[in-house]
Amino acid sequence: MNNKTLKLVVAALMAAMTCIATMIIKIPSPTSGYIHMGDGFVLLSGIILGPVYGGLAAGIGSMFADLFSGYAGYAPATFIIKALAAVVGGVAFYLITSVTPKIWLKMISVIIAGILGGIVVTGGYFIFEAHIMGLGFAAALTGVPFNLLQNVFGIIVSFLLFPVLYSIQNLKGFNTKVNKSI
């Protein structure tokens, strides 16, 4: 299987996993949203696939979760926000890990990438709700603590799953190829 085909297959798999992880376990929040495992896969998409394929996988998977879960009004914003979070997280991961191939640095990089991607998610939804949905500053601000909690949950999921994915030989080699393309 050539590299482009492998990227496409892994991107489709990550989009499906992001969608399913977002939908399967939902812990409702008071702001009509919910806490889920999907953001862990958003971050992992950026880390595994790089900015283009990872961003698309994260955005598409998250958007479909919104569409299937009755949040169609959020779907376009979710596509953009989650794609950007994967891009930012993936690029941060590659920049940090380009220094050394040590696994402990990769694990720290997952956390840092998750924090940076989380800033994109929290800020993106704040801007969307405050300005585009017209809820205003105060109403949009009520969602920030729950988005921050969601970010922590996503970092934990990606931190736990990264070593498993990194141990898969095809993905390990794939990571190296993606890393050199940035």
C-alpha cells in the first residue's frame, strides 16, 4: 500500500473513530453540550496524520457527530474548530518531538499539543457562540469552564491511547513520513 493510500485509509478510520468516540459516551453539561472522548481522537488525528489529513479527519468526524446527535447548528463551526485544533496540536507535537525521538518527550508533547489544541477549541466555540450565534459575551462565557473540562478529558484520552497507536509498526513508520513532510 503506498503512502497516500495509507494516509487516506487512516484518515477515514480516524474520522470514524472521532465520530463514534464523540457519540458513544456523553456526559451532559448544563450548557446543553456534553463531555465526550472525541477530542482525544481529534488530537490524535493531528498527531498521527499531520495537518492536512489530520485536520480533515478531525473536522469531518466531529462534524458528523454533531449532525447525528442533533447539533446541526454547530456542525459547520465544529468542522472548522476541530480541524484547526488538530492542525495546531499536530504541528506542535511535530515541532517538539523533532528534537529527539525519546518516547517520554513524545508523551509530554501530547500534553502540550492537547493544551494548545484545547485553546483553539475553547476560543473557537466562545467566538462562535458569542458573535455568530449572537448569544453575547456573558452567555458564551458560561460554556468556557465546560470546554476546558472537555479539553482535559481529551488530553487524558489521547495521552492514554498514544502509546498504543505509536506501538503499531505501520503507524510508527507513518508518523516518521508525516513528520518529514511538515
